[in-house]
Amino acid sequence: MNSQLLMRRTFDLAMRGRGFNKTNPIVGALLADQRGRVRSEGFYRRFGGPHAEVDCLAEIMDVSPMEHLYVSLEPCNIVAKTPPCSQLILEKKIKHLHVACVDSNPDIAGSSLRYLQQAGIEVESNVEGKTGQGMHRQFFVNTTHKRPYIILKWAESKDGFVGRSGERTKLSNWASDILVHRWRAESDAILVGTNTALVDNPQLNVRHYFGANPTRIVLDRSGLIPRDSRALQGTQQTYLLGKEDTTITAEHLSSIKYDDTTPLTSILTSLYQKDVGSILVEGGPTVHQYLYENNYWDEIRIIRSPILLDDGIPSIKPVQPIGEKLCLLNDEAVCIFRETSAAT
Ligand SMILES: NC(=O)c1ccc[n+]([C@@H]2O[C@H](COP(=O)([O-])OP(=O)(O)OC[C@H]3O[C@@H](n4cnc5c(N)ncnc54)[C@H](OP(=O)(O)O)[C@@H]3O)[C@@H](O)[C@H]2O)c1
């Protein structure tokens, strides 16, 4: 039986829940026999819904002692929104459990695996552990730092500019636009700085991919953004960060007090309590630089265009090495990951 291959399949399953998980982890699970034939599969489909193990085992009544359960993350053993999965594993008489990585949540942190081992279950951990760690990065940041996972994202010209001064400059091609809208759909919130909201007048919604619109976060400390800006229109939940505005009546729009006395990072951290598990920060460079310098970021995603601008607003220049690259016709998407002390 190829444990690595089966675990990689749980990663594929887990990815199907991305964008619906909020502050909970994306998790995949499968049940296979000793020859590696998959009998059942499941994943964490939506925030507050059944866990991947429950989704996988719900209709299985008779687990054979020769069958193996694969889960991309250590099963929970606490009563949260749903009963503990460790109990389900015992009830279903699973004899062999394989996990990719330990849950970084301090309330679990390996205790569930120890509990199941003591109950006589053969446990193998760290199967495809490095990939599993990467896949659960957001959850590890959420549980360790109690703040949203922060992704800095921009498009830049071949000569390193994000646009011409004072005008909206289109740099990415249609393939990149689809990917960016997928990133939006996978994020709980999307943030823009004041100048970006004023110059680009963006809608900040999901149009070129399927999935829910993220919550919009618009910075307006100086009260410059007109109320008819596209980023404040429609029914998409929107937080306007600036002077407290008691005149706002639109149901989708709320104002959060933001002035020189409160750092932006504190406000973003507080949004974790409102189930914001990830924020895609779409610029501009002034906001990116602030978050980058304050080490308040986890990932950087850059769309590199072949267009030359010769002059304009420079993008920020991260010093960390590129982790991943993807070709998008004549554009290129590159990803940089901040080193984290993830659980093993
Ligand atoms: N190519 C791309 O991907 C891309 C993406 C986005 C934007 N852009 C372009 O970038 C330009 C705008 O970028 P920008 O750098 O000038 O402005 P920006 O980052 O959009 O906004 C900066 C402004 O946001 C406010 N702000 C509030 N809190 C802040 C904080 N903690 N840190 C930093 N700023 C904070 C400040 O105004 P107050 O002092 O008034 O509060 C600041 O001047 C536009 O031309 C736009 O077209 C390109």
C-alpha cells in the first residue's frame, strides 16, 4: 500500500473545501483497504459543518480491522461546533490511522494521537508531512497567532511598477485575472488602501471565478473615499476603517474606528474574532510596505507581466526567495512564503 499516494489524495480532497473554511482548517480524509483501494472519501465542506472524518465515515457501518483511515490533519478530540472525531474513530473501530501533521491548536497539539494510541490504534504521523504542513499553513497561523492569514498580492510590470501615477493601469492578462478571482473566492476578506480605492475604484468582488465574494476592508482614515465608490456599493459585507460613521444605514456596510491611536495590525487581528481567517491585501504598495515592514504577512503573490511601463509607482521589493512559480500565458505568478514555526 502506498501511504504517500493515499495521503496526497487527502490533500486533493481538502483543497475542495478551501474558501469555505474561514478560521477552521481545510481537511481531507479517506478509508482504504490494505491493498490501497479507496472505499470512502470526505472533506471539510463548510465552516461549522461535519469534519472530514465524519464526512468520510458517515455511511460506513462495518470497518474491517484491515482498513486504514488517512487524514491530512490530526483528528480533533475536543467538543467544538461538532463532537470530537477521536470518539468517532473509536466508535467505528478503526485500527490503523495515518495523519500528515499534528494539529497546532494548543488544545490538541498531539494529544488526540496519543489518546488514540493508548486506546490501541496503530498511528502513523508525518506521512507527506512537509506538504501537509504547507497545506495547513493558514490554520497554523490562525491558531498560533490568533490572527487572520495575510496574503500580500499585486501585479507588476516587467520593470517593477504597479501602475502609472494617478491612473488605473491594467497589467495582468485574462488568465491571471481568473487566478486572482479564485484567490479572492478562497479568501475571507480583501483589503485595499485609500489611494487604491480612490484611483482604481475597484469592485473587489469575484467575477471571473466561482465562489462567494469576500468581505471588503477599505482604509479611509482621512475620510476621503466617496460613499458612491464601487468598493462600498452592492450588498457585499464591507468594513470601512476610519472615523466612526454613525450615519451609515446600509446593512452591508459597517464602520470600524481607525485613527493614529490604533495600529492597522491590531484592527486586522481583531477581525479574527469575527471569523476572518484570511485577508488578501490587494495594495497598494504603501499598505503592502507597512504590513511587510511590520512582519504582518504570511505569503506574497505577485503577477509579473511582460509589459514595460518605464515609470510609475514601484512595487515593494521583498528579499525572501521565491517559493513557487506558475506560468499564465505570458504572465507569471510567483509566491513567496514567510517562514513560520509550524507544528510537526
Ligand atoms: N498593480 C497592482 O496590483 C496594484 C494594486 C493596488 C494598487 N495599485 C496602484 O497603486 C496606487 C496606490 O498605491 P499607494 O501606495 O499610493 O496607496 P495605497 O497603499 O492604496 O493607500 C495608501 C494610503 O492608505 C492609507 N493608510 C491607512 N492606513 C495605512 C497603513 N497602516 N499603512 C499604509 N497606508 C495606510 C494612507 O492614507 P491616510 O494617511 O490618508 O490614511 C495611505 O496614504 C494606485 O495608483 C493603484 O492604481 C496597483
